[in-house]
Amino acid sequence: MRRSKRFNLVVVATILALCIAGILFYAEYGTKSLVDELVTNPDKFEEVVDSIAV
């Protein structure tokens, strides 16, 4: 079966978007250790949990 050009474009755009999101996520959180932040600073635990809650 031959895929349409539009389908291929959607697949490539989705993969590209996921790669960009992954790079941005890693750049933001890759050097931070969330567990260390929560364990070494229990006073900020509630603040950190609130900031990651959806």
C-alpha cells in the first residue's frame, strides 16, 4: 500500500515536534535532580508539587 504525501508530512511533523519537545524538556530539567531538590529542601516540597500539578 502506498501512503499519501499528506500522511507522510503529518508523521514527520509529529516526530519533529516530539524531538523538539524532548530537547527542550531535557534542557530545562536534565541538569536538575527533582528527587534531590525534594529531599534536601523539604520546606519547598509543597511549592514544587504545586508547580508540577496539572
